[in-house]
Amino acid sequence: MKLKDLGKRFQEKFLGRKTVEEIVEKQVIEPTTDENLTPEERIERQAETIIRALTEHPEDRDVIMRRVNADSRIPQRAIDQSARKATDSPQVSANVAATIAKEASDAVTLYVIENSNLSQKDAIEVATTLKNEEAQKEGACTLLTKLYNSLKTVEQQDILSMKIQNSLVGEEMTDDVKRELYKVIAKNFAIMYHERNGAMSIYSMEKIIPLDEMMRAKMPQKIEEEYLSLLKDSEENKFDKEYVTDIFLEKIAEESSKEAKKQGESVELFSPSDLGNITDKEIEKYLDFLNKYTPALTNLTRGKIKDSLKKQDQEMYTVRQFISTVRDLPDGERGRYLRILSKLSTREMDTIAQCIESGLIGNLSKKKVKDRGQYIHAINRSIEKRQKGNNKENASTVEYKIASAKETPNVKKAKWRDEPR
């Protein structure tokens, strides 16, 4: 074979810059030069030709798309339109949509990430092209939501950790991003607990979110909620929230003790001063775990740590804390809940608080909706029986008869004995 022919074959197989320019010119530009086209029709046709060119030359998509983006005759609107059309069309490969999205505006790039059938890896690669800080935060939320939905079986912790790290586009971790992050972590823990019959490890997750922050975010409760959603109708709820809470408390105590020994300081300096709204029993358990890893823990140090943790629990419930709690409610229900709360009387609010403190709300939440009515009915029936029994007992021992004024005898004087009979 002659050298000239070899060069021609090589050029045909591996497209050079000139060939890419020809593809853009002939397949994207020329079909849209009809002067009878309106601006909107030209945008629409260019969007179609971009998709067609990328579909027909899969091995050179990136370089073709960069050339399209650099051509002043192709406006940004045409690129954005092609990204949307590629995303919405089941006939177009998700990889074509991803290629266009890298050159699209941030809003359209987010649309592609959220609505296309991209793999987690490809979605992350597209998200890294987001330029605006707000778009990066939204992109991180979307990626975490996709990761949450993809969890079907337990992920190995170090692999999940890597996926989470890659999903955190941008440098700032906002409250919205944390909320989606907590859901991913809680769901994986719940799947682990469900699949392994209660066995659970929290190794490596603290590299992403510190364990004390997980406790403040009520991670054991979030894990329980995710676990309940995994149960089938035939399955019994075997979740032990106290056991799961102990896992977190012991790990926090172990890490605090290790750091104190490493620095040669008192463990009090490295023990979290805030573990959220934990109970007195949980505080005592945490101190016992701390004593397990720091046997020389004095009563004075124990008392200081206890006072510090209780102080957090006794602080006034601020508006900021309330907003943080309300934010965790489902988006569609948040407004309705707030309207209901605003109309409740003081007595009704007190009743709700008592139901929560007594554990009634917690027990009801673990039951299926169809079983709650029967549960409440059984409680009412039991209370009524007790009240009737008490009434009969009182009636058989003491009877009161109110006499009229005429029937009441006249008594001149009455004296009380010094001692009762």
C-alpha cells in the first residue's frame, strides 16, 4: 500500500481538525442556511442537526461539540435546545445528551442531569462543568438524590464514600445538600441493618460527616424511617433504635478517647459538647462508653461532660432550630402541617406534646396506617373498662345524698375530737 493511501485511510479512521470542521459545516450549518426559516425554526433545526451529527460520529462527540460551541453562527439557544431534545427523546443515547450538556448553560445542564438516564459516573462528569455556585449546589442535591434512588442493596462503605465525595459538586455543603446526604447515608445503613439482620457498621462514614453531627441530625431516627420503608407487608418490624443509637455513642466515645490519648490531654477537651437532643439515659450510656475507653475517667470529668451535654438539651428552642426541623418535612406537606399547627389551641398543643413524651406517637408511627385505628380503639376500650371499674368500686363504698334545707337538722354546736375515731 502506498504511503499516500495509508495516510488517507488513517485520516478516515481518526478524524483530524479539518474533518471535524467539515462535519460541523456540512451537517450542522448548511442544513440551516435556508433564508425562508424564521429565527425560531433555525434554532429548532440546528438543535436537530447537532443531535444527528453527534449520533452519527460517536467516537468524536466531544471534539465535534466543542467545535459547535466555538462557532459564532450557532447560538447558545440552539445548543440548549439540542440538550433538552436529546434528553426528552427515548431514541437518542443518553451519552449524546451528556456531551451536549457539557457545553450547555447551567440551567439546561441541571435539566439533563436530573432527567436523563445517565449513569452516576457520567452524571458526575457532566455536573463538574457547572459554573455558577448556586447551580453547583443544586447539582450536588440532584446527584445525591439519584444516588439515593439507586441504592437497592447495601453498598460497601468505602465505595459509597467515594460516590458521595464525587457527588459533592462545589466547595460549600449547604443545609439542602446535607439533607440529601443524610438520606443517602441513612438509607445505606437501613439496608445494611435489614439485610444483615441487625448487624451494622459505621466505618468510614465519619470521614464525610462527623459522628457527632450525625447524632445532632438524628441519624438513628432517620435510619429507622428508612428501615420501615424497606419492610414488606409480611415482615415484622425488628428495628432496635436503642441498639443503633448505642453504636453511634460508643464510636464517638472511642474516637474522643483515642484523640485525647494521642494529644496527651483530658478526654473532656475532645468529647463533643453537643450531641443533639439526647435523653438522660443516652447521656449516661455515652459516659459509660467513654469510661470503657478511658478507664481513668474521674467523677469530676464525667460530671462536666454530662453538664455540657444537658446544657445543650436545656437551651431554648430557637427559630433557627425550628426552621431546621421543619425543613425535614416532606415538601408537599410542609405548608399544611404549619397551617394546622398555627390553629391549634394551647390545650391541643399540650395534648400532642404529652402523646409524644408518653411514646404514643412513636409507637403509632411504627405501625401500618391500616392498623393504627385498631390500636387506638384498643387503648380507648382498655381505658373505658378501667374507668367503669373505678366507678363501680366508688359507688359500692361511698354514696352521697344531698339533703334539702328543710331536711337538714338544726345543730347548736359541734365539737371536733382531738383525735379522729
